[in-house]
Amino acid sequence: MAGELQTKFRRAVEAFQARDLVKAERILQQIAKSSRAVFEVEHLLGVVKLVQGRFAEAEVHLRAAVALNGSSDEALSNYGYALKSLGRPQEALAYFTRALAVNPRNPLSYHNRGSILAESARSYGEAIDQFDKAIFYNPNFADAYASKGGCLEKLRRHEDALVAYDKALSIRPDLETAWLGRGNALRNLGRYDDALATYDKALSARPDFANAWVGRGEVFTDLKRHDEALAAYDKATSIKPDLESAWVARGHVFWSLKRYDEASAAYDKALSIKSDLENAWLGRGNVSFDLKRLDEAFAAYDRALSIRPDLAEAWLGRGNVLTELKRRDDALAAYDRALSIKPDLAEAWLGRGNVVWELKRFEEALAAYDKALAIKPDTEGAWIGRGNVFTELRRYDDALIAYDKALSIRPDLEGIDGLRLLAKMNLCNWDNLDEEIGRLTAAIRFGKANSSPFALLSLTDSPDDQLRCARTWVRAKLPHFAKPRTRGELRSHDKIRVGYVSPDFGQHPVGYLTAGIFESHDPDRFETYAFSIGPDDNSDLRRRLERSFHRFVDCQHKIDSEVLKAIDDAQIDILVDLAGHTQNARLSLFASSPAPIVVNYLGFAGTLGSELYDYIIADDVVLPDQNSQFFDEKVVRLPGSFMPRDNQIETFEEAAPDRADHGLRPEWTVFCCFNNAYKINPAIFGSWMNILKGVDQSVLWLSDVGEIAKSNLREEARGLGVDPDRLVFARRVASSSEHLARHRLADLFLDTLPYNAHTTASDALWAGLPVVTHVGTSFAGRVAASLLDAVGLPELITRTRADYEALAIDLALDRQKLADMRGRLQESRLTASLFDAALYTRRLETAYAAMYQRHQAGLPPDHIEVQARG
């Protein structure tokens, strides 16, 4: 440059050094107009605009400077910085590398190169190596220490990160990124008070430090102090409305609170600021997943992964969606991918455990849950998973411990209080039982889904509480579907098409009771379909059931949309849910009006608590008119009992069991109850002990309830003044025919309340063993009475505990009276409607026809009384 231009350039440099960027730019532009391209001018112009954040303009000048002098490491490094700021990281990395080739001792170039490796390539180890080189050539390079701390944080080396941040702050006490990083490291170490003190330190120096407010909010989020967290995020956005991280964090809080509309709005705001914000897409996916909008969730997770392929949480989300879709192999692959990126992602271990639990790989499931808990001991889902595994393995003591732990972390976990009490009942552990049931029913009355409807059946005889529980459960399970269903379209078929949905088409009480119905349907009037949503157990009963339908559709591995398509393709008129709120049911299938008429039948002993269902099949005894108010379904009352009985099951006539083979003496009076342990409670057991006291040489023959339950029952008997040896526990037998035959060794079956014997009572009556019941108020507590009424033995139905005890004692002492009753029952096996599957089916078909005719006439569902004829 000529002397005059050199003078002007020196003035520009002086203005730049004095931070008078406007003056520096004006002088440089004057030089540029009067002279051909000059390296120093183009370079400084680029730097001036770089400092001002005018990156696109800076890139033009710096590109020109590099073209003029490709051996200037400073120009190469600054051009790389401009490219980095314009979102061109790979080009930037190349120029930083060129700068270091020119001058391998430039700390700024190492720092810039490390920043690119950390931000775009996420090569945190390589980035730390670059920052260390920058520090080597400039030991007082505070930004390099802070950047190194950030990478150490990404590698979860929080203690090392803290050392790096402290070093940066010792050099530059006002370095905001170091204060912010220090707070984040302390938060990740769980040192929340120290983290808050660090953010406060930063804010005392600069109250408008928006990111420090976000840091405070994240501490409060971790502490579940949600109101304070939201206040901190609001402060951040009031300072900097376009701070996307604050909007994302705000969305995360609303998502955790299940305030999904507000969460979505926050994520959308973040994405309007920065469309490629992976954590906002992750948040959108989480919201969609919770709302069961699986396609939207999957798309959101994929969008997050397209931005950041190593986002472990998005792989986790993908795994959760695939689990819901029952694509279990793909789900496991997604969880494994998440864990390959982030081995300490407890939620991915949890998801993996849930999948292998569904696959009945229990040891593998426990290992996965234990891994999650080793990483994050307060992962309540892993404690729930352990409880579920132990329940399946009948290790109810371990299940109780696991559920207790889950509830200690989150007291209002959905359904867990009920599962906990169910485990406790299976142990016959009645400590503080009334108090705990009282707390549970109070929570249900308060609108909390603390128990599944099934678990509640054995805990209370109140149909009002059972209705509340069912309604709350449906709202919790189907938050966006809990609304009145629309009436289905009118269809015209030559035959009424009835579809049965069940997970239990096999060796299960439902399959056991219904086989005769399906075989007896009139093929000239009805076309029947099975939609099996459970496993094929390869039993003879399964094969028989498959043959009994017009079409049997195996839906075990189908997702809801595929099952619904199969139902729609079949043009089903009446869809019957044989599972309700029992294990492996799929309530979600019934949420979108899958058929014109939807029926609750047999599998669940109570209302399903939703207007998604039109009818429930019942009878006058099990659901008297005064109880209709506790059912959301319209009631269809069959004559006789609502419960069918297959009279084509294995014969047991030839079997001649001997008492000695079952630990029973010939001279004993044998009272029996083969119900599950969870149906036994202090009141009913107290009655049983009173009955034993009233009958000399009598024993109580119970099912094999597990060693802890046996011990507890023996101890309870001793406390009530009864020799524990008078409790005899049945051994497991190989076949249903052997089980039925051994009923003949007992003298009287004693029922339970509030949850009666259902299939077990039917078995007893079919085998010729009289059942004494204490009729309750709820559906589940009136089933045995329904069966006894239908078989012609209403005198075995009692209405008070005292009458129940007195009747059992009277029959045991009056051997002739008991023998006459057994004789009547034996004769009824050939004549009673309870044991006539063909007659029962005709009555059920009459009910179906009445439902169908009402719908065809454009009438809403209403109560239906089926008359006894035919």
C-alpha cells in the first residue's frame, strides 16, 4: 500500500482496537474503493464484520483475504470461524486444519478446530486433545479450559469438567460460559445447592444472563419443583425471547406434568426459532407417544435422529414406539442402539426389561431392571418391572418389596397400589389391611388411578367404588379417547356377524367356559369370528376353539390398527370383549367404535366404566335392577346364570380318587375352597375357623397357595384357636379331569367374599360338590349365588356372615341332608340349564338379536330381558 493508504489503514487498526467498529469499517471501505484488493484490508474488514456477527458479509471478505494470502494462519483461522458460524462446519474444519499446517503453535486455531469437532462431529475425545494443545501454547487461555469442560461434561466426566471450569474462572472470573458450565456440572453431580449458588453467582454479576436462568430452572426440574422451574424459564425467555433452550426446557416440564397442550406449544415455539433443534423434536415425540399417536411419535424421533444420529434418547423413544407396536425385535435393537451411545441411560435398560418381560424371559428382564436401578435407583418403572416379574413367578414377597419401593418414590403411581395389595393378598399377609384398603378407596374416590379395576374386585364389595375405579382407569389409559362413542353404521347381512376378542383362547377359564357356546352358535343365523390377541398355548382346547368359529384370526402380534382392520374387513355387527380389565386385555381396541355394537361379557366381573361399551351380559341375580346405576353399560339379563358351562369337557366319571392320595383321612369332614389366595381375607377366614370349631374332625382343604401364604394362614388359624394342622393344602394335579374328580373327596365347598368363586364354583357344582356362598353387593360377589340359583339350589345362598357359618355347620352335621343335596346336584348335571351349553347359546343369541334389531331400527342401546323360553 502507498504511504497515504498505510496511514489510513493504521487509523482503521487503531479504531478496531478501540472497539470503534463503525469507524474502522468506514476507513477500510474508503481504502478498498481507492485501491485494488489488498490482503490486510480484506482481512480486517472480514474480522470487523465477524465481531459484529455479520457472518455472511465477513465470509466474502475473508474468502478474498485467503485467496490473496493462503499462507496466513490468522486469515485461514478467521475464515474457518466465519464458515462455522454460517453452519458449514466441515468446510470450517478444513480451514482450521490448513491454519495449523501453516502455524502449529497457534492456540486459537486449535481451539477453533476443537470446537468444530465437539459441536458437529461430537468427537469429544479428539476435541479435548485440541483444547489441551491450545492450553499448552497459551496456559492462560480461559475459553479453552471452558470448552474442555464442556466436552468432559458430554463424556459424563463431571468432576474433571468441574476442575476445567474452575481453572477457566481463575483466569477470567467473568467468563459466563465457565460459570454456566460449572453450574451444569454440579447439577449433573446432584450437588443442587452448589449448582444454584453457581448460577446465582453468575446472575449477581449479570442479572440478564438468560442461560443461567435456564440452568436454575433445570435444577428445579430435577428437584421436581416445577413451579419454580417454570418461573426460571419464564425469566429466561423474558430476557431473550428467542432462547430456544428455555422453550425446550419449559416443554419438558409440561410433558412431565402431562400438560401436553402446553408442552407441544413450547416445543413448537422452540422449533419456530430453530427448526433443526433435536431436543424439541425429541420432546414432540415424547408427547405424541404418551398420547398414543404412534405414527407422529415415530416421525418426530426420526427427525431428531436425522439431525443428531447419536441422540440416545431418540433411540429410546423409537424403542418405546416399537414396543407398543409389538415389534419386539426392532424395539430391542433400538434400545441396544441407545445403550451403545449412552450405556448409563437407565430408561433404555427399563425399556429392554419390559420387552423381554413380555417375552417371558424373566431372568433377562430382572437383569435389565437391575442395570437400570444400578444407574438410577429411583427409576420407579424398574421397581414396577421387578414386581411384575416376581408376580409372574409367584414370588409375591419379592413383588411386594418391589412395589413398595416404587410407591416410596412416587406414591400415586398408576395401578401400583392395587398391584401391591394384590401381592399382599396372595401372601395372605393381612397386616393393616383394612387401613390400606381404606387409603386406596379414598384415593379412588378422589379420582386417582391407583388401582386397576381387577385388583379392586378382591378388596371391596362396593359397586360404587368399582364404578369409580373403572372410569378413572379408562380415563388414565385412554386420555384422548374417554368420550362418548359414535353410533356405528347400519349394516345389512344375511347373518348377524359376531366377533369375540380375547387374549385367552386356550387353557384359561374363559376358553374353558366358552368352547361349548362357540360350537353351538346357529350357523344359519350367526357368523362368528375370533380375534385372538393372546398367545397360542398349543393345547387341545386351543385347537378345538380354532375349529369352532367361522373364522379364527390370530392377532397376537398385530398392532391395534391391524386388529381393527381385521375387524372392519369382517364387517362385524356385534363385537364382544371377553377380557375387559383383565391381564393382557386391549382396551384401546374398543376406543374408536370398532363395531356398531360393543359388548362386555364374562372375562371381567364388573362394569368397564366407559361409554365405549353398549351392553354387559348378566342375569337377575348377579346384577339386580337396583345395581344397574353402577354400570355404564346397558344390562342384558339372561334367564338362569350369565356364566356358561361347557358340557363337552374332559370326562372325569372314570376317575376314582382316594382321600389318602391327597392327604385326607376317611373320617374327616372336608370343607374345601380352591380359590386363589388373593380372594381369602380375614373376615372369610375367621368364618372358616368358626366353622371348623363347630364341626369335630373337620379340616379345610385349600389350593396350593405358596409357602409364605401357608405359613401366614397357619399362624392366623393358631391365633383364632384352631390347630394349624386342620388346614390341608392341595397338591397340583396334571389335568383338569383329575382336578374335577378330586372335588368328590370334599363334603362342602366354602365360597369367598367380596370376590366369589367363579369358574371354581362352576367346577365344584359340575363335579357334584355343593357350594355355600355369602352373597355380596357387587357383581363379583354375586356370581356363586347366580350359579346356585340356576342349578336349583338357592337354599345354599346366605345373606349374613352368621347365616353362612351356621349353614355350613348344619350341613356338615346333618349327613343325610347333605347327601340329599349332593344327590339333587348330581341329577341337575343332566337337566339344569346351567350345564346346557346349547340352551345357553340360544338365549345368548336371542340377546344378540335384540341388540341388533334395536340398532337396525335406529334405537339407542337399552336394557334387555331375555325370557326363559328356548
